[in-house]
Amino acid sequence: MKLLESVVEFRRARAEVPGSLGLVPTMGFLHRGHMALVKRAREENDSVAVSIFINPTQFGPSEGYQTYPRDLRRDLELLKAEGVKLVFAPPPEEIYLPGFDTWVEVGALAERLEGASRPDHFRGVATVVMKLFNIVRPDRAYFGQKDAQQVRVIEKMVADLDLCLEVVAVATVREPDGLAISSRNTHLSPEERKAATVLWSSLSAARDRWAQGEARARILKKVIVSTIDKEPLARLDYVSTADSKSLEEVDTIDRPTLVSLAVWIGKTRLIDNVTLAGR
Ligand code: PAF
């Protein structure tokens, strides 16, 4: 496995990798969710590259860029054990040269849901992912379905800008009690960790209700809100039932629908989602 920190070095190493290449973009501090992406990339490609870059432009002013957890040594051990060929871990100044001022903005899709609560977040994501695609030149790129809107934004960017690669969404990896695995879970106290199961239990309750025949979005949202309300440590930021492609809100679940939510557990904001197939 080769660790490369500059664009020039990476390009040189990339040129020597034959066959198809899968890319797993990450911000490091790897967990089982990331490793599921790496495993899938290994199954579907001759070689795998992983980027580790905490992207400053996707963090809002109080979103903890400076305190984002890091452990490069451990990350490298995990990736080596998984047979990863190339790791790209540049410093911020390698990606954002002085005077950097060209941005990728994905329109309406990026303004809803997470975009409404986190202005500029998806502009930062789309810009850095575009740069990573240009530097790495992968055949396929792997993203977790936990960040469903991120997947949609990247798919849209790839389609709108005629990029020649496949975006692969990989199912969310969960703890045994249903909590979606996320780097943010490490911020939770033991009590908050227990309370955080309310995200998945509320989504599961809505999914069960839908499976029993309920197609009205407002009723499914009510199920979620009332489940969250019963957990004293949880505060709902938003709940949405949206067309899974356009992310426009729907009144009736009559097509594939993304049911998603963001919840504050103490000072930690967690997101999760489930897709209902539609009837
Ligand atoms: O999902 C993430 O970890 C980040 O948003 C990504 C895709 C690596 C871009 O910085």
C-alpha cells in the first residue's frame, strides 16, 4: 500500500495501477461504515484507492472542523489489512492553494434537508469530491447511504457534468441496536448513546406503519415526531418524506420515498434515513 500526500505524487502512483480503480473518499477516523465501502470497492474493482481528507470547506463556522477526530496511523493499518493499493492523504494547502476560488454548486437538490440547515455544506462536498475525482480518476466511487442526500448530490453532479464514473451507494452499517455508525457517535455520553437509538426506532416505526398500508406522509411523520418526543435527550431538527430522486417533499408515498431526519442528542447532531419503495 502506498501513502501519497501530494497531487503530483498521487498521479504518478495512480498511473502505475492497471485495471479498474474504485475510490472511497473519507475524512478519516475510519469505522465499520467506511470499511464496508472499502470491501465493496474491492469486490467490484481490480484496485482500491482511499482518500483521507478533512475538508474544511464543508464545515460551517461552528461545526467542529478543528476538533474533527483524527488517527492516521490506525486508519492506515485498517486499510492495509483490507488490501487497499493507494491512500491519498493531502494536507489542506495541497487541495486549496492560495487564492482557490472555483466551486461546484449543485442546485435545488443541495438546498433542501441538510442543505437548509447547513448552508454551503454541499458546495464544499461537491467541490472536494470533484477535485478528488479529477486527481484519482476512479472507475467507481463509493458513498454510504446514511448520507443519502450527499449521494444524490454527487450522482447529480456526475450526471450534469458528464463525469465518466459510476457512483455506488452502499447500505448503512448499524450497531446491533440500530444506531447508524458515524464518527459523530464518539461525541455521545453513555446516556446520550442510549437515547440516540431513537433515530432508528422512529424510522422503523414509520416504516412498519407504511408496511401496514399507511401511505399518508403526514401520518408517518407524526409517528416519527411522537417517538422522538418520548426521548427527553432528543430534539428533532427536521423530518422529511421526499421523492428519493428529486428530494422534493411528497404528500403520499406512491413512489420511492426517502424518509430522513436530523436529531440533536445533546450537542451532537445525528442523521439517518430509510427508503420506502412506494406502491
Ligand atoms: O462523507 C464524507 O466523509 C465527506 O463528505 C466526503 C465525501 C469524504 C467529502 O469530504
